[in-house]
Amino acid sequence: MRGLTVQVRDPVVGRVADVLDQRLQTHTDAPLAVALSGGSDSLALLHLVSGWARLNGRSILALTVDHGLQADSAGWADRCAAMAAERGRGHRILTWTGDKPKTGLPAAARAARHALLADAAREAGATVLLMGHTASDLGESAAMRAAGSTVPDAREWGPSPVWPEGRDVFILRPLLGLKRGELQDWLAARGATWIDDPANLDLRYARARARAGLRTPSSSPRGSLLPLREKVAAKPTDEGSRQPVRSFDQRLPAALRVIDPSSGAPRHLLPQGEKEALTAAERAGIISLPRNPSPKALAAACLCAAGTSAPPRTEQVAALLERLAHEDVIASLAGARIEAAGDQLTITRETGELSRAPQPPLPLSQNEPAVFDGRFELTATAPGLAVQPLRGHAARLPKAQEAALKALPAAARGSLPLVTDGAGLWTCPILADSPSVRIRSLVQARFEAALGLIVREADAHPVAQRGEPGGGALH
């Protein structure tokens, strides 16, 4: 047939594009943040996401963390900047400063890396941070667990693992269906070169030992292990020619339909802008669950209501669930207070924890968001403000706020944020709008993310914005 053109879809491009189509929005001003170490995995990710973004109206900001652990690390970071520039993408270098631990270095470096990346993504207005973990990483994790490590598997989608730096930031790993060798072959076929970090060969570390045990010969020449001074290949490798380009607004596949882990019931995610406002209790950081929640839901509720970064241990959750099956309970767990009566659980911050480890009032810099107790984000619009727990100061509140406070469970009141200016201002912005400070409750959005109820970028935005950024008065 004359004039018929058959377009063959690149299998690597197609598999990654399928993930991006399902998870990401198209034609929005929010950038996509891409973690770029300069290794083959992250370089392939940058190329593949760049092609998708060009077709779908998205901008990209590449982020490189300089851990300062290798003599050439600063040069590697500069080389990453050149890689991003060749794709026409913005780039930032993030430096891990301060003393490095003598033990547990890989874990500390991972936590620092996630914190730096999440902060930078959020500052840029990005909700999604893309990372280049592959099927090979999953295999290495399995080998590490077989050798006695407790490392978890990387997930395709989930909230940032650091807190509070990772608030409102979700991690997307679209390469988990591809092996590192496949991506290196794909890059090499396009003349691309990458950096090989010698730490990946350092057998003192469990990840390197697992990688060495799983390594297989390459099926084609590689572009790695090049001298640092060698120029990165300038050949454009954006892969954007694929058919068809799927609409983001198409119905999600069955694999992405959500089941609420707290009840086991299907959960319908409303389109952006249609989510209901937070209730008064949710604004105050109170989580309600049925009497028989799943272990995951109870652990997540304790973590989020307490505002901490360490969830309760599995055996602690199991013991509490056993008690809940037989009696009404008032208990403390991992910084949270759990009250069970009838068929309902109420989980709040354990105010006594704040008293046992008192902190001085947290100064609020004007127009710079600050997180109080891991649960509330406050932005001062006036100078000289500070925030502290309300406990012991309720009588100083304006009468209207005192009345609003009584509508909340007594156990939740003392841990609410109290804003002062040292000159007579005493206000709880959760209870009433304040011209001096904006407040956003982080608890409910974090809880929904922890339960896996946010499965794509479009659903992340309204949840992140449900914390009453304009005030938060109880009505």
C-alpha cells in the first residue's frame, strides 16, 4: 500500500513511557525533578524522561547530590550538569556538608541524599522526584536480604522516605521493569557515556557485594569507566518518537485502582480540585480509624499523628491490636496516643512526649515555611514570631479560640501549635485565622500517602493542599 509508514516502537522507550503515562500529568507548569548521579541508570532515566516530557509539555529539573565522599565527586557533579545541559534541562548541584559518620555511612548518605533531593524538588514546585532504580537493584536487595540485611525493595511509586523534608514529594521509579544491562546497552547504542562510581565495587559495603555476586557479562561494549576529563558525548539521545501518545486522562489500569488499607474497601480518588476540605479534627492532626484496622493502617496512623520519622515496631503494633480485640484501650505508641471506645479509634499526638523532651519555642522567619513537631507547616507573614506547644497556655488564648478548643478531644489540645510574638500575641492558628501566620496541617495528607491512597501525580496536589493554607479556622 503506497504511503503507508510503519513505526516500530523502541521497547525501552515504550515500557518507561507506559509508567510515565499512568503516573504523571501532562501540560502542567510544575516541573519534574530527576535525580541524576551520572551513572548509567540515572542517565538513561534523564534521556527517557526528557523524551516523554518533550511530547507531553513538561519541564525537567535535574538534581545531583555531591556527597563529598570521593576525591572526584565535585568533578562528577559538574559532569552531570553538562549531561543535563546537553538535554536542554535545568540542573542543580546539592552538597552534603558536615561531618560524615564513621559507621553506617551508606544509610546516612542515603538519608542525606533523600533530604537534599526532596527539599530541592519542593522548592522548585515539583511534586514528583524521579529516581533511576532498576530491576537489577531489586535483585541486589533480594541478595542482601538473603545475606542477612533488612533492606526493603524499591517501589515504583510512594512518598519520599524522609520527614519533614519529604512532605508533598512523591518518588517515581519508572525503570524497575528494566535491568541495568539493558539500559547500558540502550545508552551505548546511542553513543552515550556515563560515570561509574568506584564505591559500587567496594566490597566493604553490602550493596557492592550483592552487585558483584549478580554481575553478568555485558552483551555490548559499554560507555562507562571513562576518564573524568573526557567530554560527555554531545549526541542528542532524547527518545520521543513513539506511537501512540496516550492521554493522561485515560482510565487508570486495574493495577492502579486503590483499596483503602484501613478498611479493605475500594477507594475512589476524586479528580483534582474536587476533594472535600479537611474536617476540624483532621486540621488538628487527629486520625480516626475503625476499631479493627490493618497493622499497616495503625502503624501509619501512629507515625503521622506523632509527626515522627520512626514508625512503631511490628511487635508493638501486633500487641496493641491484640488488646484492641478484647478491651477499650488508652495507650501510647511511638509518640502517639491511641484511644479506643466502641467501634472507633482516635489517634493523636501524645502531649506527654512534648513535656518529657521540651524544646524552646521555634522561631519563625518571615515568609519562610517551618515545620512544627513534624505535623504543621507554618509561614509567618510578620516578623518576630515563634511557635511552641499550647499545653499550659490555653487560658492566654482569645475567648473565641478557647471556645473552639473545647470542641476538640481533650487529649489533642495541648500539642496544638501556639504562636507568640513576645509582646502579647497568643494565638492558635488551627483554631482561628490569623493575619500574622498561615498554617497547614500535614498529618492527614501524610497518612493518605503512607497508606498508598495517592497513586499518581494528579491526586497528590489536592491532598497536599487540603491543609487550609490560608488559615484554618474551625467553623
